[in-house]
Amino acid sequence: MAVTGSPELLIVMSAHATPEEVEHVVDRLAEAGADAHVTPGREATVIGAIGERDALAALPLEGYPGVEQVLPILKPYKLVSRELSPDPTVIEVRGRRIGDDAFGLVAGPCTVEYREQTLETARAVAQAGSTMLRGGAFKPRTSPYTFSGLGEEALTILVEAREETGLPIVTELMDPRHVEAVLEHADVIQIGARNMQNFTLLSEVGRADKPVLLKRGPAASIEELLMAAEYVVKEGNARVILCERGITTFERATRYTLDISAIPVLKQETHLPVIVDPSHAAGRRELVLPLARAAVAAGADGIIVEVHPRPEEALCDGPQQIPVADFPDFADEIRTLAHLMGRQIG
Amino acid sequence: MAVTGSPELLIVMSAHATPEEVEHVVDRLAEAGADAHVTPGREATVIGAIGERDALAALPLEGYPGVEQVLPILKPYKLVSRELSPDPTVIEVRGRRIGDDAFGLVAGPCTVEYREQTLETARAVAQAGSTMLRGGAFKPRTSPYTFSGLGEEALTILVEAREETGLPIVTELMDPRHVEAVLEHADVIQIGARNMQNFTLLSEVGRADKPVLLKRGPAASIEELLMAAEYVVKEGNARVILCERGITTFERATRYTLDISAIPVLKQETHLPVIVDPSHAAGRRELVLPLARAAVAAGADGIIVEVHPRPEEALCDGPQQIPVADFPDFADEIRTLAHLMGRQIG
Amino acid sequence: MAVTGSPELLIVMSAHATPEEVEHVVDRLAEAGADAHVTPGREATVIGAIGERDALAALPLEGYPGVEQVLPILKPYKLVSRELSPDPTVIEVRGRRIGDDAFGLVAGPCTVEYREQTLETARAVAQAGSTMLRGGAFKPRTSPYTFSGLGEEALTILVEAREETGLPIVTELMDPRHVEAVLEHADVIQIGARNMQNFTLLSEVGRADKPVLLKRGPAASIEELLMAAEYVVKEGNARVILCERGITTFERATRYTLDISAIPVLKQETHLPVIVDPSHAAGRRELVLPLARAAVAAGADGIIVEVHPRPEEALCDGPQQIPVADFPDFADEIRTLAHLMGRQIG
Amino acid sequence: MAVTGSPELLIVMSAHATPEEVEHVVDRLAEAGADAHVTPGREATVIGAIGERDALAALPLEGYPGVEQVLPILKPYKLVSRELSPDPTVIEVRGRRIGDDAFGLVAGPCTVEYREQTLETARAVAQAGSTMLRGGAFKPRTSPYTFSGLGEEALTILVEAREETGLPIVTELMDPRHVEAVLEHADVIQIGARNMQNFTLLSEVGRADKPVLLKRGPAASIEELLMAAEYVVKEGNARVILCERGITTFERATRYTLDISAIPVLKQETHLPVIVDPSHAAGRRELVLPLARAAVAAGADGIIVEVHPRPEEALCDGPQQIPVADFPDFADEIRTLAHLMGRQIG
């Protein structure tokens, strides 16, 4: 096919590259169906490569003799990019919406501990006007000596909570062997931060027909988050919600550093909705409201927070869960600020 | 003197510490006038030290044989701590206020480049209701090949801008030998991020009778920022404004990662006002408004932003400066959100 | 049972904690079978908790009213700790050894690309005296548009390479559904950096009877690496090799920052062997030898490096693979330095 | 003048840039005496700029309308670069050498505390064959409540130690107003990590005729370290020794993360000698030897370590100082390894 357009890549040759090395790169590009624009120079020759993204990605350019660096000009993702689809994606589940003018308030316990705890929380978050109910059935835990979730029993409790409140349920998938059980019960499948680059899971949920809530890994760049989303969308599932939940930095006053800038950056780069998890970022209850407010003001499409009837007895992440009794005020504060930003809780 | 109260420090002895090593620690504590509470155990003995902070700080406890770790229970700062002074400090300069219900909108060019650029900007930010005018006279630059400010000439231009607009002026002090010139002209002395631990400068401004705007270093923890403020206050100058401006992380989509959580954490820990610099954190103009909004919503006492008549010609940080023409709308957005948070621009 | 010994945890109560809140904590500890040593004070009361690790880990102490912080005194891992087993663990596979005086030189292609590439590399690394052959069959890739490995076909090629050279083979397991295939062919199962906290996989390999090579995640602390190893050992598989391969930092001159200090720290903390992957840390061939040397000198029990007949044609990580032709010299350098450190290549 | 050679910069225009915006960039480049090579494209036009480094650095290219990113092709430093001067720089002071085949062993107390402590240490490190004596007179301290050095009195003690042992002395300069006192007494002026970007100090020592030991800031990239060195060299002082001493990361098992990869990277980029400070990186004595060994093996030109007669009584950094009694063995280990690397202690 005819190749036109701008360079995908700029290949900077080293100052000591020979003409043969330059020619070798140009020949390899030609074999891959790409055009090469050579800008020769005394110190460093630069080659612009114009061609098909996939063909260029397959070339081991950085390994060629004489190549100093390869600078990508186009982004490594395309299906999730704002250029492809300027209109914002809206995720709709059981009549609830996240994206565009619909702000998502997702709330619920860190973990489903027992039936009454989950139902009491579900009623409270539904009553306060939430968009969806979150709750962990399978929990990743850093230490092997801590509680790791009720598993399928938790899914049954969540379904009961949905039947009573009408709220769609969001729960995490950790193991590809649980795909069927989770898909059967959940409305939105969460991929946790530690699994953001578990490509096995990403491919599985890419073939599912349920929306995916994809959390950013604590050491993943914004670009890597978008590439992880691209994995899911490439398999056919375009309903992905991105979630910023804090990155690993040197600061220890908070569990993670909430990367608030990721929100406007992601809104610029992608058409997918972007929500924020202030509970995990902060690790402390008294920071959840200010961080949730900051997320709304920065332009997030929603927040996901942890709520518990008695956080002091929670089996998991007690210090960061909002007491059920405080949740109505919390929801009101968020609602008011979302209005000011032109959003309705969806 | 009689020592009462809670332990300042917990000293955890190693599992292999001998009784003599435990006794040695207890003896050293006693010599320093501190009490020791020993909790012996089969694996690790823990010693609680109760005494005067300064006396304990002078003991090289971690170097004593048998000591595994020393855990500070009390904070390493006191004059700046919220415990000492529960009421928020308000900084007042020429009738303008920052702190408590007064939100500070500090704006102006990155650098004073020439008279007209500065006056035009000053008029615009005054017109839009700003609290203070910022402008660099002496500029720290990473590369020795870039513009480093007009120096004392810039101070004269800033004074002219103040005379015309009435806005107090904020400018950076980099060299202790410029103290007199800067103190003579400026209303608020800025200590830049790279100088946050320049203890020479901190002591100098601690003896000045002008408020200090202290920026967080890009690799400094929140605790280190508070200790830097303690340096200033300890010398006698209690008028310190803290400024979060982004920390160094692995993320490269933004110049720094704005640590939005630092705002509620600092508001909890200290009585000093806390403002945010979204321009330097982001490095890109289109992120300045969302980050500024996030700062207001997170509870900041003010923001400091860069404004330029023609950012595309700016000698410094062009991409992050707000055009003068866009500033009125920017100020209106901030004002509206500050109102919602119960603040007036001071 | 009778509880003796040192405190597991120190619980620091807030300055405003009431006597009832202190009592509440003590009561909860008692219910969990733990003893409480209370050191009261005017500002902060400290409670030392002495009891069974698992029972204490299950208590949501940080959520109790009045609790300011919980300081663990004992390490959150035990089976992998040096205290439990002062003698170094030696991993022996098909007569090859890693640990104690046996230094492991693990080498091979990043990915099994085709039969001849793998066999040629295997012969060269065997000839140069390597301990094991590495090679990827299933590859995690950040972008969905790049080569992700030959899968089971690659396992067959690796087995052929083992038959010819006698070298045990190390290959990565990414998906719990591949456990049987990988266990059937591989001698050592690698858990990749991105899966270090894939607890599903950790439990699976914990039940396998093959040694596990566990790579540190790029954002995982040394303590988290040890807890991940504890997951594996707790399931019954004590043959774990730890691997430092670089962490995510702000520095961009290298792909990751090799945490060389992790080696002496890990050797102090655990009896498990610790090896280093300089290829992935550096991302550039010319850094592999200096970093490999540094690893030996810092006390590592082995290194794992990537080797390719023609790195410039490699489908994966070309720039960091050592050419087959250069490998004998590389191996000689490592051997000489290992001798100086009192080690033999195992 | 005629401009030839390779592009200094590649300017990538946004996909929506107009022809006028491209022309505007080309015109600005022409005014600055630079040539522009335009590679037009459907999606993104790329402009290669060929011209004088200083002229291009002065252009606010990133602020021009339509510019998406500016990619520097040449390095932002030149005087310190390996290209400029392929032969390694050797720093010679009072007959002692660091660089090329001369390995520098710099040792001494963290801080000069009193005369006998310093003299005893100086004798021991001289006896063990060290290259230079280090010792702090003015100490930067994170907390205002800790010991900050004896100041000029310490300089006198160091001079006495030099007279007795013949070792050149290295001491830190923190305040430009101390330049004369420090220059009068010291042989090598240290710029501490916190002052790496104190451009006031860099310029001062750039005009001195004493060698400078420049420590990397804990959040400074390798490129920023080289630019800081460029500041010094640009003022006329070409005798700069670079020092890696650990960077700030999320890992807390060590005080800083020693960036061992910085050594081979710096050796590739610059002709200046590169030494390593394992004491400050580790913060713990038992890690100093393994890290020092790693530094030698990675190709460092020297190490700088802290030694104290009785570290448990040290007023500063006790836990990381090597006892005088252990130093001879330490020096022997380093000497043996340096020999293997083809170096003599200078």
C-alpha cells in the first residue's frame, strides 16, 4: 500500500555511525514497507520512519548497529486515544451512567465480610444516591497471613445487595479461572492495581461483554495505563473505565501519592472515563473527603470510595473506610461540587 | 527538672542485645536527664525514653551497641505544629491576607524580563483581583546556558509595579549576599524549591521581618518541609507560608507530580498557611486550571501561578504561563470555587 | 497458651485518647490471646502487644478509636527469615547449585524465537560454563502490538536444548492455566516482576515441587519481596531464589535503577539465595558487565543475563542482550571476580 | 557564520498545526541563525534545527503555537562531555591522584567534633594508605535541633591533621560567605548533595583554583549532575570530581538507593572522575563494605567513606561510620579489588 503521512519514529544514529549502518536501517525499514527520510549531519544523522505502526513495532530498531536512540512520534496506543474518538465514552450499566455529564459515585465495603455488613452498607450508599456498589470477593493481600476474601460466597451476597437496592455491582477479578463466576454475578469487573499488567487477565476481560474498571498500577506510568486499556479494547471490549489510585513515591505521610495531574492528562489523551480512588491513595479516612473533592475539581468522571458500618472492626483497610453514618454528608459534598463542575451523579 | 509525660522515643534493642547493652542505653539516657521505661522480652527489649526533646536529639542512640532501631513518637518539629497553636496563622501584608478564610491568589510572570512585560502583567492580575504579585529577579536555572534573571534591576521594576497596583510583591532570594537588596524591596521573600534545605538561607530569612514563602523541594518529604519551616520560625520569624509545587517521581507526563495529599496532611500538622503552585508542577498551561481547582477543593489557602502577556515569547517556562488575556476567566473560576469552600480571595 | 517474649507490635495512642479507648485496645488484645504492656504518659500512651503473630495480624488495630499508629517490631515474614534458618539455602537442580559458595550464572535468550537461535545460544552458554539456561516461552509485553512468545512450542525447544547441553532450564509462568505445561518441562519456574504480587500464581508455585525464581516487582519494597517469597514457602515450597532486577525511580538514563543495596540487605534478612538481573535493569548492553560485576562484588549468589546470537535481530530486548560471541569473555570476567569473593560457578 | 552539522533539536509540531505555525517556527530559527529541515507529514510535521547551542537554548520554542514537543538531540552539556575530551581527567592534589588508573580512597569523620577524634582518625586513614582526608566543618542538618559543625575551628583542626599526615583535606562549603575561609584551608572543596543546584555556590567554586567534589542531589538526574558540573567548568575550573551518593526512592530499607548504574553511565558520558559515597547511601555500617566493593567493581574512580574512633559516640551519622579499628581491613579489601580492576590507590 502507499505510505503517506508523518513519521511514526525518529531514529537518531550515533555520532560514529557509518554510512553502511545508516543504509542498513533504511533497508530494514524498506523491507517492512516503511519510508525513510534521512537528514544527514556531521554529528548525528536522523532518520524519520513513515509506515504502519504494527510493522514498525516489530522491527528491533534499537538493536541495529549505529542506532543511538529511537524516538516515537506517535503514541503507542490508538483505540483508546482521543484522536480516534473525540466524543467521550459513556459507560451505562442497569440504567446508571459514568462519563460525559454523568459523574459516577461508586461506594461500598473494601471487602464483603458477612451478609449484614454488606447489606447495611449497600442500603446506605443507595439511599445517599450512589451510582454503583463496590465490594471485594477475592482480595489480593501483601501478607499471606491476612484475610483474603470470602470468594464465591461474597458474590452471592453482592447479588442479594443488588436485588435489594438496584445498584450495579463492581468486584475484582484476580484469577483467570474465576472469570466465569465473576462474569455471571458482577456488573462491572475490576482489574486491581497489582494486576494492571497481568496480560492474561486483560485479554480475558477484553473478550467479556461487561464493562471493566481498570486500576492504575502503583508504579505504572500514565502511558502504561493507556496501553493496558488498549489490550482490553483490542480484544473487542471497548467499555473500560480508568481509575487513578495513587502511585509509589518517596513520600510516606500517605500510603500512595495520588497523582491528581493524571486526571486532566488522561482526559486529554483518551475518550474513556476516568475515576479516582481516594481511599487507597490516602490510607487514612480524614484525607478521603479532601482528595475526593480534589478529584471532582480536577475533572474526574467519578470516584470510588470505601464505606463500612463499623470501620474499627473492618477486616481490611479499616483506617481508610468512611463510616456508614458519615456517608450521606460525604455524598452531599461531592454532589454539590460535581454540580459546580457541570455534572450529575449518574 | 522533673520529667513526666510520654516517651519521646522508643528504642528497640536487637534480639541479640546483651543486658549490658540495655543498661548502657539506660545509663546514657539518665545522663541526658531522661527517664527510661524498659519492657524486656525474649526476642526484643523495648526502651521508652521520656525527656527533653533537645537533650534526646543530641544522643547518638542509633550508634549504641545493641540498638536495632529508634522510633520517634513525637514529631521532630514543634513551633510549626498544630498542637502548639491550634488557630490558623494568617499572613497579612499591606492589607492583603492569606490564611484562615482568606484565600491567596498570587500571580505574575515567571521572570521579570523587561519593564512593560511586568507592568502589563501586574495591571492585569491586579484588575482580576489578585492578592499579590510574583516575579523572579534572580532565577535558578538547571543549565548554565539559559537566562538567569535581571537581578537588582528586576527589583526596581517590581517596586514600580507595586506602586502602580498596590499589590505586595513576592520574589525569590537565592544568595545570602542578596539579603539586603531583596529585603529592601520585596514584601514576601520566596525560598525556592532547590533551596528548601539551604540552611544558610533559612537562618537568614528567619531573622528577617518579612513573611517567607517556602517552597517544598522536589525530593523533600512533608516532614522535611515542616523541619525547614521550623528552622525559620526558630530564628524568630513566625510568618511562613508553605508551598507545594510537585515532587519528583517516575511519571513523565508532567514535569513533577503535584502531591495534592500534602495539602490536607499539612493543614492537619501545622497552623501555617499552605498554598499550591500548579504551574511548576504541571509544566503545561492546559493543566494549570484543573490543578489549581484541585488545590482549592483540597483545602489550600492559596495558589501561586505564572502569567505572561505573550507566553510564546517568554524567556522562561513559556509553556506553563497563563496568557494575560485568559487570566480574568481563570481568576473567576478560582474565586467561585473558593467561595464554595468558604473562602474569600484575601 | 502461655504467652512470653517480646512485643510483636507497639500501639501508640493519640494524645487525645481517653482511658476507655486505651482499655478497649487492651481488651481486644486480651480476647486475641495477647498480653498488653501499657506505658502511660501525659501526651501519648504506648501499648506493647505480646502474642501470636497470626492472631495479632487479624486484629484491625489501626481502626480502633484513639489509635494513632501501630509499629510492628517483628518482621512480617518468618519462614524466609535468617533468624529461622541461619544457614544459607542452596538450590540444587540436575547437579547444578546456587547458594552458599556456589555462584549461579544463568544465561540465555530473552525469548525463544526459533529452534536454531535457542540451540546456538544454549551451546554457547553451556560451553562458557553457565549454571542454567534461561529462555522465555510466554512473554509479558507492555504493548499489545508486540511479540508475546511462542508458548508451548518454546517449551519443547528448551527441552531439546537441555537434552543437548545438560543445562537445567528456567522459564516464566504467567498464567495459572499453564502451570501443568510449564511444570512438565521447566526445571525452575520464574515468576516475573509484574507478577510478584500475583498471589494466585504464588500459591500455585508454592504447591509445586520445582524451585521458583521470584523477581522483584519494579515498585515493590524489599519487605514486599520477602512477603511474596513467604507466600510461596508457606504453601510448602521452600526452594525460592530471589532476584533483584531494578526498581522504578525518576532516573531515565537506565530503564530501571538497579537497587544494588538490596543484595546485602536481603542476604542479612533471609537465608534464600539472591541473584541479580543486570540486563533488564540497565536496558543497554554496555552496562550489563559493570552491573554484573557490581552484583558479584556486593555479595550476590548469582546473575541472570540475556544472550542472543544476533541481538540486532532479536524480537525482544535486543539492545540489552549480550552477543553469543562476547559471552565467553563475559563469563570469564564474572568467574574471576566470583573467585575473589570465595565463590565457584555452581 | 555558516552552520553545518547535525540537528541540535527536533521540533515536533502538533497534528493540528497550521502551515503558518510551521513557518513561524522556521522564521524564529532563521532569526537565531539556525537552519531548519522540515519533514512535512499528514499527521505531524517535524523540524530539525541546526545551529549554535546557545542561540537555540535562548529560543522559547516550546511556547510557540503549534509546537507539541521539542526533542534535544545533542546533550545539554559540552565542556564535561566525553566527546569533547576522550581522555580521562586526573585530579592531582599534593601528589595524590584520582582518575584514570589512580583510585581515590577518601576517608575521615563525618564531622570534625574535637581535635583528638580528628587526629586519631586522620592517622588511621593515612596509615591504611588513604588518598585524602575528609571531615565536615560546616554541616547541613535536616533538623534545626541537631549539631551543625564547629565551623572555622574545625578547619584549623583539619589543617593540623594534614600537617601531621600529609593527606590533602576535603571539606564542604555551604555558604558563599565562607568561600575565603574554606579556600584558604581546604585542598578540595565539597559541594554537598543538597547544594548541587545551588547555582550561587557553583559559580563561586567555578572561579576557585581548587578541585571541587560535587555530590549528586538525592532527586537529581544524572543529566542534571552533569549540568551542575558544567556550571563549574564553564566558570573556568575544570577540576571537578563527581560523586554518586544515593537517590531518593520508595525503598526504605536503606537511607537512599545507591544508583550503581550511574557509574558506568557517567564514565561513558564524561571525562571527569566519578567516585561513590557508600556511607550516606546506606546509612548503616554493615552495608558500607558491600556497596564500596560494588562501586569498585562497577568502575568507580574512588570512594569516600566515614570513619570514627568510636562511632557509637559520634555526634552525626554514627550508625554509618566505620570504626577506626576496622578501617585497615576495609582498606585492604578495597585495594585488592581495585587491583583486579587495574587500579592503584592514588
